[in-house]
Amino acid sequence: LETCLPAVPSGRPAAGGRGARGRAVPPARAARHGDGGERAARMHPATAGTPRLPLPLPAAPGTELQAFRDYGESWYRSRKGLESRFQPREPLARQPQVTAEARCKLVSWLIPVHRHFGLSFEALCLTVNTLDRFLATTPVAADCFQLLGVTALLIASKQVEVHPPSVKELLALCCGAFSVQQLRNLECIVLLRLGFDLSAPTISFFLEHFSQVRLQAQGADAAEAADARILAGGIAELSLADYAFIGYTPSLLAAGSLGLADRLLGHRCPLDLRISGYPEELLRDCMEQLQLLVSLNGQSLPLLLPPEVVQKCPWLRGGR
């Protein structure tokens, strides 16, 4: 698989670092998690100069907060009720040619790819969910694994992005290893295997929900909430590549990531994790596993975050 995965565009190396549990993260300085909709200004040389439609105007100040007040709780209950339905069930159990390490390398490659195209964290979460759910249903040959990754990214981008990357843009990153027809055929196979059931609840959604709930609390610190959200997004991004977290639901990972982010940032008014509805022991276990993940990737996590957030976290500045 190492020879199959090409270098990330714009001179960024594809990740594939080793860890005690096969973790790898992309060494790519990037924008904040959840910054969806707006495509990156830099495009791959094969697609430079391609015209883009104008983006929609941003929402008026306070619109998102009011929408959350009106519909947030009902939407949260709806999404949380769907978690078990979309949770992958041992996706590698029937994969003779795909290992946890290979999955780690592929997802670690997809992370800088999604950033290269300016895609949202929501799109990345949906990509990994589509990938894992397909792996749970269908054996995949090792030489088709990268094609499955970009196909999952294309399907996810079509769901949530204003301007999803084109097939040619995605295939350009695969160094000509696959044809347009191969990707189209695999896209149809994936959609049929999943029954076109694609709207999975994601870590990204629950991060946003819990952050909005936090802002509703009396005496909430908006700056602390924003910093915790950004750092939690980086932690959650690491967890996507680690097969050890496959059994954790998105809402649990979101709550654990926010709790750990508050701890690392030393916030005086951390998020009350009881809003997640999970038992304290389960939350503690999740946070401990995430802490281990961060410890093994202490040099890489700062590269996923804005410098101003890194500067506020002594643990990250020390790289320990």
C-alpha cells in the first residue's frame, strides 16, 4: 500500500507514521475543522484554472444560534437515535487483504487530501463511515483500496459540499492508477451495497451540537468554547485513522474529544459532559484512550491546528 499511496499535492508528504497501535497522522498545517463550503484557493496542477461557481453568502450573525435554539435538541435526538444503525460492525473481519495498518495509512492520506480540496470535517467523517461500512459488507483487494478511499470521499463530498471535487481531480491524486470508468463503477457498487443509506450521524455534528449547548449555559466563555471545539476537532481527526476507535459512537467520541480538549487547554469552565447522556465510566475510558492517542501523536497534532490554539496549550507547545 505504501507504493500505492502517492504524495499529497502541494509538496505535502502522505502520512504513514508508526505508533504503538498503528496510528498515523498527516503532517499538514491546515484550517479549522468544520470550515466547510469554501474550497481551497490552491488547486492541483491538473485542474488549475477550472472555473468555480460563486459561494453562497454567509448567514447573518446569530442565525445559526437561533436555528439551534429552535431545532437543535430535536435534531440531536434524531441523529443520536440513528447512531447504532450507521455504526460499522467489525469492518475488517472479512477482509483478507486489508489490515488495520492499511486502513490507518489510507485514512491518514485522505485527511490531507480533504484539506487540499478545502472540504469540511463533516465530509471527512462521512468518507470514513462510508469506507468502513462498505468494508463490513464486501471484501476488497489491496490494489483497489485506494480507489475505494477516493470513491468514498467523492460520495461524501456530493452529500455535504457546495463544490465537491471532480472525478478527474481525485484521480489526478492517484497518479493515473485508476480510470474514470473504474471509479464510476465502484461508486455504483458502494451505493448499492449501502442501499443508498448515507446520512450517517458524525463526530462533526456532535462536536457542533455540544459546543452550541455549551454556549447556552449561563456565564459561558465563547472564546474557551471556540478553542475547545478546534482542538477537539483535531483530536477527533486523529481518531478516525485509528481502528481502535471503531467501536466508539460518534457522540461519545465528540464528548470525549471536547472533554480532553478542555483538560489540555486548562479551561476553568469545561463542558459538562453529562449533557452527552453517557455514564461517567464510559466517558473516562474514552478520554483515556484519546489521551493515549494524542500522546503517541504529540508532534503531529499541532500541525492540524491553527497556531493560536497551539500557543494556548502548554502540553502541545512542549510536544510531549
